[in-house]
Amino acid sequence: MLEDKRMFNMPLDEIGQLTSDLTVYSLPFSMATTFFISYIFEIVGRKLTIFFSFLLTALMFLLLPYTAPDYHLLVAARCAIGVTMAAPIAHPLIPDYVKRSSRGAAIAVAGVGVVFGEVFSMGILFNLTKSMNYFDAFMVAALVVTAFAVFFLYAVRDPDLEVIRNASESRHSVLARRRNGQVGLMEDAEGVQAQ
């Protein structure tokens, strides 16, 4: 797309640098969003945060070909994708769904899922859309991401945060008991150390 004369018409010897620049420019935005996304998960909930993250990513995919021929618009769209995809990358679903002793295995399975996603996108989706024009190809990608958004809207369940916060081993409950004067200093120290 970068070298296509009908799109960005960039010199062939600059394609590698321009492609890596797209990633590098988006990283600060991804990192900043990752820092704040935990608050969004707690305020809005897991289900809606992940749903809107995928939905906005699909919208950005749909808009990507329309950024041509302005490379700066492409950079802005790539930065926006970094922001919209921060939630699925930094989700709290493993601690929500998986017991503590099995979390390492769950993280490994999530890593395998990332590899399958790469294989699907490059091996299947790319081969399916490489003969299409860019507008249709990105529309297909946007539809796939939208399908994932709808799937997660029905598949993800928000945890009962009140139950989690009031559990006896929860750090929140130790702090609440300390505020109410129900926890002595020694019990408080042991409770915090257990965390």
C-alpha cells in the first residue's frame, strides 16, 4: 500500500523505514493507554471495554485506506489503532477467570492464541484479500474484527467486583477493616504481607 502509486507512492527503498516508523510512532500512545486502561476496566467493566475496543479498531481498519495519499494521516490512524488495541492486550480476564495456581498455564495458552492470530491474519486473511483492492481488503479485516467484538460482547462476563472486594483475603477488605478499627496492627501487617 505504501509503494502503490494510487495510494501513498513512497519510494521502494524507504518502505522498510516507513513501516517501522508506523510502529515506533504508535508505541508511546499504546503505552500511555495501557497505563490508564485498568481504570476503564474497573469503571466501565470488562465486557464493554473489550467490545468497544474491538469495535473502534474495526472502524480504524475501515478508515486506513482512506488516509492515502497523506502519510501523516496514516501515522495518526496507526497511533489510534495502538490506543484502541491496548485493552485486549492488557485485559484482566486471566485473574478474573483462572484460579491462582493455573494462571501460568492460562498465560501460556493466551500466548498460543496470539500465535494463532498471527497465522490466521497472515496465512488466511492476507491470502484471501491480497487480490482485492485496499478498500475491500480492509473492509474484510474490519468485518472480522467486528465479529470478534460481537463474540466478546456475549462471551465475556464481568466479575462481581463487590464479592471480590469483600472477600476475606482481598486487600480491599483488609483496608476497609482497618478503617473501621476492626483490624489490629499485627493482623493488618499479616494481611498485607499475604497479598
